[in-house]
Amino acid sequence: MPKFLIIQTAFIGDVVLATALVEKVHKYYPGATIDFLVRKGNEGLLLHHPYLSKVWVWDKSKNKNKNLFKLTADIRKEKYSHVINPHRFGSSGFITWLSGARNKMGFDKNPFSFCYTKKVKHVISAPYTTQPIHETERNQALITDITSKNALFPRLYPTPADYQKVKPFQVVPYICIAPSSVWFTKQFPKEKWISLINILPAGHKIYLLGGPGDTPLAEEIMQAATHNNIESLCGKLSFLQSAALMQGAAMNYVNDSGPLHFASAMDAPVTAVFCSTVPAFGFGPLRNNGKVVEIQEHLYCRPCGLHGHKACPEGHFRCALDITNDQLLWWTSKLT
């Protein structure tokens, strides 16, 4: 049987979307060994994954290059038949190159793409195209010749213990909000979150989700909000526990960031707020219960880049500030 390694050492959301590759490979090669390589800190996303035999972890925080060389040598010993690398940067290409695998799949933008046995052009759709290419479709294009052209969804697998952990938070109907983002221009402003929270249905509890570093933002939001039932769970839940909680929410509010892809992986309802970026780049909701909310006017300056910025380049940040609460409350009409 073939032996597969999937490499995605980028950020949390990228790993979640790459799990669609695991689903696809397992569907067509159910007896094959499938392993996955992530950067240290993201391995929790794949704990107890039923289709993965091993999760490799690359520690980039210290002795980065030394760890890379050792990791590459260890991977080579595994004698993988296929290495699938949707990551576009040199480190993952280096591992792919020296893996010893007969079949190496990746994107042409990787500096080591010269070694690939299948090289796919990496295409980002035009900002306002009506039929954009989603990231999951881009990634699965790497394996169409050994599977099919039909893209599968990403998926996360919380354990029974994860569901038990969040059960006490599910006594009443609730809404999850993940207010933070690594990039300022991808993050809906604090004041806008507060304004929304204040008019969310009073019968729903509000949970603020995020990592330990998001606690100060959550505290500021809670102190300013007037909703009578709001709680911060930032830093209190694992990735998979957060995903389990999102699955049962009446609605999940997220930025163009990792929690959006948690929702897609869990088939959870989601409202994704896109500020400076646009869904045509390929990172919007995947399910029918997901909706993108963005400024209704085509700003001359939007999108201002493929990724976010530390500040609005034009100084007005209208792509976020001009989004209205009415747009965000689209789903509440179903409650009456």
C-alpha cells in the first residue's frame, strides 16, 4: 500500500483546510498510511485523528534549522511513496526534495518545485470573480490524478472528552464570537463587536473564543458590552474543544481567520466578517450554513493585499467600519 505524508507548516487555518487532503486520500486509499507534518503548536488540531498514523512536529521557535535538518532525515527514513505539499515556502519544499518519495506533489511557487513529480500552478482568483477557487480546491488539485476532481470538505475530530468538556457551556442557546486576528485589517474592530453584542438576542449566551493572548481583548469587550450574559473562554479551551463548542452554536461570528475554517470543518453555522481581504481569495465559508458579510460598496482600495496589514494603508478602515449590524443579524429572522 502507498504511504503518504502531507506537509502544512503554516498557520492554524491552513492546517484545518489541508485536512481535506486527508479525507480525500483516505477515501481513495482506505488502507494506506497517512502522516501529517505541522509546525509546533498546531499538533492539537490533529489529536486522535482517525485517519492519521503519525503527526510530525517541526519546532520553529528555537534551533529552527537544526530541527529542520533532523526532521528531514527522520522523514527520509520513513520511505514515503507520496509527499503532498500544499505549503508554498522553501522549508517544506526542502523536506519534500529530500524525502526520498517517488511521488512529490506541490505548487509551482515553492522554490523547490523543480523536484516535484507533479507541479501545479498556484492560482488566486481575481478579487470579485463570481466563481472563485477555494483553497481546498487548490490543494486537492495536487492529487486529482490519483483520486478525482471532486473536492471534499476539511474535517476536525473532537473526542468524546472534548464534547464532555464543553457540555456545561451548552445548557442554554449560545453564540460564539472569535473577535481576534493576527492582522489588524482582517480583524473587525473592538467597538463594532461591542455594538453587535449589545443587540444580539437576550436569550442567548455569548462566548468569546480565542487563545490566551486574546484575553485582554475579550476583557475589554466584556467590560464595555451591555449584554447580560457574556463569558470569555479565551485560553480555556483547546482547538478541538473550541471546534466542538462551535458545532452546537446558534451562530458563530468570526473574522477571515482560523476559526472560520473550524466552522467549515465542523459544519457549524458561521458569519464570516471580511474587512480588508475578500472571499474570492479562496478562504470563505464552505458550507451552506455559512455567510460572508462585507462592505456593500466596492472600495477603490479593497482588497489592499492578499494578507492583512498592521494598519489601514488609507487610514480610514472603511472596509470594516462601514459594515452594519443589520448585515450581521441576517440569521436572527429565523428565530421568530
